[in-house]
Amino acid sequence: MKNVFVWIVLCFVCTACSLPIKLNNMPEEVEVRTGDSQLMNIRIERWGTTRFSGLIALQERGSGIFYVLLDATGVKLMEALVKEDGNHELVRAHGSLKDMQLPEFLSESLQKIYLIEPDTLPCSRTLLLWFCMEKSEDNRWHKYAQAGPFSLWSVDYYAESHNTKWPASSFSQPWIGVNVILTQNSQFN
């Protein structure tokens, strides 16, 4: 009987602790979507060591993002569709990438960077979970989720003054030491 009670409490806590999000309904000044399509440099780091460096082509598709991951020479490694709810559909993956966690991780990262925002600005809260998006004085947006005092993930957007596109963004999951850095590829944009 005690186990049943603990199980019920655990289920309640897990389901009640979801992030209070809305899906891409922000005012234009806060808009962080990619535009129609964009080619960006991508670098994935783990504990300060670069694990991947290449290119990523992003294109809005309905309420999601279609992306193609390329290596530094332009060879297509993977293509997938990230849906607004975070689910992804792997269209094609080269070789062993199908069996790796990279497609799922990259799709989840892109969803957090481009597709979700807090339910209310600057912060929304559900029990111990905070989801915030704040603007700093240096024309930078900072979006983050935290559980109590612990950071779950964060996204920083960097823009030149009066520029509506986001030439650079950085996604970080500090508790596993991962950073995804996207910078605008000026050669093709």
C-alpha cells in the first residue's frame, strides 16, 4: 500500500512539473525564429572539447523546422524535421548516425532555441520549474529553464544592433557539459 502511495505521488510530481510554454506566439520584437531559410555554422562541444563542427541548413516548415546537417566539406550527414512539440522525424541519416543520439539531441536543441517560449514574459513557473526569456541591455536575449537553483538548459541570442535576424545563438546544458553554438554563415546569407 505504501508503494502505491509513493508511486501516485511520484506520478503527480512528474506530470505537474512540466515547463509552462507556449509555442511560438511571441511579439515580433522577441521573435527568434530563423526566417524562411538560413545556412549556419554549427559547433557542438562537450566539456570544452569540440565534438562536431560543420554547417546546418534550417528551413521553417509549417510550425516546425526542417534541417540538414552537413560536415565542414558540405557532405550531407543527416536531415530531419523538428516539430513544435519537440518530436522529430528523421528523414535521412548517413551511416551510423541513424543509431546515434545526435538526431534526437539536435532536434531537441533546435526546438528549445527556435520553437518554444515562456507562457508569459519574462518568466513562467510550475512548482519548482522556471522558464524565462529576458532581454539584457546589450541587445541580447537569454532564455533558460531551471529547477529551483539548478540550471537545466539555457539559450543566448546575440544580435547586432537593429538587426532582426539572430546571427548567433548558443544552447547550453551545463549539467552534462554540452554547448551547441550556431553562427550565421556570412558566405551564403
